[in-house]
Amino acid sequence: MFFDREEELRALLSLISYEPNMITFVYGPINSGKTALIDEFIKRLPDDYLAFKINFRRSPITGYEEFVSVLFSLDLRNNIRTLKDAISLVLSVGKEVFGFPIPSELFERIVMEKKPKNAFTYIATLMEEIRRVGKNPILIVDELQVIGDLKVNGSLIYEMFNFFVHLTKEEHLAHVFAVTSDSLFIEKIYNEAMLQGRADYFLVDDFDRKTALDFLKVNGLSRDDAELVWSYFGGKPVYLVEALKHREELKEWCEGTLEAKFHWLLYSLNSLRRTNKELFEEVLSLLGKFRWSEEIECLDIDDAVAWTVKNHVLFLDPRRGILRPQGRLELLAIRKALEKL
């Protein structure tokens, strides 16, 4: 859902007006509207920009061949014999390309050689040619954490981020946006890949109260009903849309959704208690801090923090160094679960 993200759009469009110099992590809580914002951003790109979009959740990735198949989608390999053919195809599709076009013979060689550097070298060459004909390339990589554990002659993810640094900080060739809800992944990569001074953060958060209420009222809910939805879900876009579908039984739907989230959390915590009682106690202590607070300072990513973030209970904001529930629904479910445990 896209609604009233003009401030974020202006910031993104302003960012690409400067020379590429930083990898930008586009992050935020789950279902906060990151993909919708990026899609709208692409639509509003000036005509001299071209976005290459890679989504690593489009198909399962268990090895190198699947990885390069996502980079160079099948649709962009058919009938391409030369780099010139690839350039012509890119220029014919508009502002957005899903993957990179590549001559099929070169693709087969890249797969066979199992050297990620060869794939990245081709992509850099393609982008150089795109710039030569007057287009400014942008690389948007969605859900990059999917390949976080993939090994191809070493850790693939770090080689890929070295390539991103090459595109931005070193060659100023393309803007790179890494989109993810996995803030633990961001923090790990930022530190272990030594991205200080090479990467920046761009938060896409849930809507604030005014924006959420405006959206609900514009779409036909009364003020009282809009306030009811806010009290259960805050500004989580996905739930605001769902609320519109349940306007005839709104109170019952809100209560039922909270009950489902509460029981999911309760079952998850009880399962943890059976398998790792020590970690369960640590998690319970951490969640107990949200009995009266909506966010807390995070000074260390310990096992309890990691468990709650990986299970989408809490959201870690690495830029501000704070922890908070993934949304208001999770906050209410945490408080309800604390009464039972």
C-alpha cells in the first residue's frame, strides 16, 4: 500500500541527485511499506534514470547457480548474444528492469566457473555502458539476507558488499539500495563488512497516528472506527488495509487478530521454555521491559535480543540503538502474554 509517503520520496529523489557515494540500507519493521515506497520511487524516477531490481525471495536459493539465476533472470537471457543486445534490451523496457540482461553463452560460463567476481565484473561493465548512453543506473536489492549464509569460495554476501562499495564509494557508478526488514542482518553486515563511512540508513517506519487516521477516514471509516483500528494496530499499513475489508465486523476482527497474535506468541515462548529454559528466562525478562515502555535502549545484541528480533516480536533500530515491538499489535500481545507467564 502506498499512501502519503511524500517526505520519504523527496528524500530518496534528493539522494540520487548527488553522485553515488554510499550504500543505502532501506530498513524498517515488517510490513511497514518498504516495497510499496520503493515501487513508487521507481515510478517517479526522472527519465534519465534506470533501476535494476533484484529480489532474492523470488525463488529458493541454495547454491551459486540459483544465485546467478536471480541476478540474470531467464527472461533477460533469451535471444541476447552480445553486450550490445543487452544494452538495447535495457533501453527498451522503461525505468525498471528485474535482473540484468546477459548473453546466454556468457551466463553459462559464469555458472560453470563459480566465480562471483566474474558476474559482478559483467554487471559493472553493463552499468558503465548504460551511463555512456546517458542513463543513470540504480541497483535495488530486496531481501539480501536470504543469501547471508551462502558460501562460494568464501562468504558470498561479503563479496557482494565489496562489489557494492566498488559501485558507489570507489567508482561512483550507481546508487545501491539494500532493502530489508532484518535489522540483525544489517547490523552484522555493517560491522563485519567494515561499512563504516560506506553505508547509510534510511528508515521506512509505520505511519504516525495522523497519517493512519487520515488513511482510514479517506477510505470511509468513521473517526471512532479509525481510532479503534489505531488502538489495536497503530500505523501498520498492512493492517490498515485489512481493517477496511472488515468494517462490518470491525471490533470482532480487531479482537480476533489480537487473540491470534497473543496465542502465537504464547505458543512460541512455551516452546522456547521446553527447549531452552535459560534463554526463555532471558527473553521473558527482556519482554517484561515493555510492560510499561514502548521502546528501550539496546546496548548489546545478546541471545534474547536475537531471538525476539528473528521471530518478529521486536524490531531493532540499529541507527538509534533502540528496541521496540514490531508494531502495536505485538506490543499488546506481549503485555497480554506477560499476564499468563
